[in-house]
Amino acid sequence: MKYTYQLDPVLLSDLQGKKETFWPNGLLKPFSPVESQGIIDAEQRLLRFAPYLKEVFPDTRKTNGIIESPIRYLPRMHEVMQGYYQTTIPGKLMLKCDNQLPIAGSIKARGGIYEVLKLAETLALKYRMLEKKDDYSKLANSTFKDFFSQFSIAVGSTGNLALSIGTMGAALGFKVTVHMSQEAKEWKKQLLREKGVGVVEHENDFSFAVEEGRRHCLKEEKCFFIDDENSKDLFMGYAVAGLRLKEQLKQEGIKVDQDHPLIVYLPCGVGGGPGGVTYGLKHVFGDYVHCYFAEPVNSPCMLLGLASGKHEAISVQDIGLSNKTEADGLAVGRPSALAGKMVRELLNGVYTVSDENLYKMLALLHESESISLEPSALAGMIGPAMPRIRAHLGSLSLTDDQLSRATHLVWATGGDLVPESIMQEYVTKGKRYL
Ligand SMILES: *Cc1c(COP(=O)(O)O)cnc(C)c1O
């Protein structure tokens, strides 16, 4: 029970009581431009790889090798939520469908795949097998696979990062070993083994799996460790989403400006995914975008790291929480050292959500819009219905008039690879709670 003295006692007691709660970020500052070269580099690197991705992953053909997901309106869910939670949600309700991202079926197809591609490019350039002006579809040739097979990649994961790194790394020819934490789902491990990825199972949590991955990798020659707790590359891969979303909203004729705020709700695990996306969105929309993170009541690591100012030096176990949640993608007890520091002046706040509410929203969304998400991906969904978030937006001087023109964008972070029978169990369980 360390470090608790700096937290507001009411907040601490809510957290320890596993009550859904909200922490408004007192460090939020009026926007000043962020360093954007990293985002632009990432966008350009992904463009160079597009011909390769298009060739190797047929599900990226319709987007010309660009890994991107659609946005869509949720008119029926909007009504259902207002009825179920007895509230009104002014403005439009939309979903960012990262559950449909090609190759990995989750938000990890942004950062994870980007970091592997960057590594592959760096090595191929260094060994003079590639020039930046080349057509990168040549990386699909066996010469490159043979070349990459002398290198290995290791990563620690609760499941989805392993799917993204494993799938991409194995396709390029790397030897990939994934270190899975205890909550990793069996079907995710199975899928990886089928792709020729080495799966090491740990009876411990995410932070432990990361440590083990790092330790094993250090002992090996030519092993690259992908560090979900501290990687700038992962972060910038996620941040590209901001540039992409700007184009998508424009195409839909959706304005984002003083009178049309964009409010974004992002499920948060270690923080790199939602942190990178927030960074990219702020770069594009500045003060007109408002970002909230969502965490399970048992795993509020980013909330704790930010609210205490301790970042990675505090864990949910330090305040007596178990870090046990059905939301495997969010089962992280200690936040990223990098992500919290990158977003501490950009983020509006963090709220927590119970597993029960995750399942309820899973069922409601499935029934109303026929969209199938994994439990983690529903954490953002309750945000637009939360009175405390509404009040917080008001405290930032957003008027009812402005809010009536708001776009609420819920970030759906995963689900497309979930086997049908397991999805059915999720829906059944959710309906029981309703
Ligand atoms: C990983 C993940 C997140 C959160 O990303 P972090 O980088 O861990 O914060 C959210 N949803 C799903 C489904 C994920 O797999």
C-alpha cells in the first residue's frame, strides 16, 4: 500500500471499492503543437510498405495496403443507451471500428505492425538489400524471408499485441516468440501457434510477461524486444490514426471545430494505444478534440499513474486491486512509462467501468447494431452516457449548444478474430446481466 497519500481520498476509496469512477485531469492544458515528425515518419513508412501488405495480406487490398478501419454511425445504439441508462446523449454517436482492422482484428494492428515494419526496413536498409525508393512488394520474396529468419523478435502481451506482432513478424520471416500473461485467451495462443510463432505461457500478469520476454531476448543474439511499456515506435504507429481520422470525417462531412467538438472514448491497457491515438488526434484537432480513457475497475493503472504523478512507479496492486478482469486487453497493472508522460497535458480524464457493464454493452451493441466486439473493446462505450463526463465537459466551458453538435466517437478496439462460438457466449452472458 505505497504512494496512496497523494491521491484524493474519495477517488482512492472509489478505486479500492471497485466503484465506477472518474478522474478529471487537472493537468490538461490549452493545446500547443506536439512534436509531429514521428507521426509523419510513421505515416510515410506505412505508405512505403503498402505495396508489400497488399501483396501478402489480401484483406488489405480494398484499402490498397493501408491498414485502416471504417467509422460508422450508431443510431440504434444511441437510442438503446439513452433508454437503458436513463439519460440523453446530445450530438451524434459513432464507432471507430478498429475491431475490423486488417491482419490483427484489433487496435494493435496500428502500433504493433508498424514497429515490426520499421524494424524490417531498418535491417534491410542497413544490409543494403533495400532502398527507400524501391517497390516494397519485393519484401515478399524468399530472399528477404531467408534474410529476416536470422533475427528474432520477442514481446510480452495479454493477447492482441502478440497476434499483431506474431502475424506480421512471421509473415516477414522473423522468428517470433510471444510471452503471454495469464489472461491470454486460449484461441489467441492457438492461432499464433498455427502461424509458427513460439508461444510461452506465464502464470502471471502482463508486467511479468514483459519482463520475462525482455530477459529471454537479452540472452539471445540478434533478438529484438518489442517493449509495450516504453516504445516510441509503437506510440507513433498508433498516432497515425489522427491523420487518417481527419480524412474520414471530412469525407463524411463531419465538422470538428469550436462549435462541433469531437469527444473520443478510448479503452486503455498499458496506455500506448489510446495514448498514441490521443497524441495524433491532438496534433490534428487541437482543443476541438476531447479524449477520455476507460479502464476496468480492477485495472485502473493509467488513472493511478496519472492521478498520483507516479506513472510506472505505481501499480494497481499497490492499492490492493487484483488486476483481474474479463477484459483481457486491458488487464494491465502498471502503466507505460512513456504513454502517461506523453498525454498528461492532452488528456481530459480517465474513468473506470465494471466488467458487468462491459458485458451489458457488448450485448446491447450486438442486438442493436449487429456489431461483435470483445469485452475490452466496450470500455469506451459507456462514456457518452456517464453523467460525470457530461459535467466535466461542462466544466471545460462547452455549452449545451456546442454539445448538441458534438460527435461522440467510441473507439472499438478489437473483436473480429474472436471465434463465433466464443462471441456467442459473450453475448449470452451480457444478456443475462441486462
Ligand atoms: C491492447 C488493447 C487495448 C489498449 O491498448 P494499450 O496500448 O494496452 O493501452 C484496448 N483494447 C484492446 C482490445 C486491446 O487489445
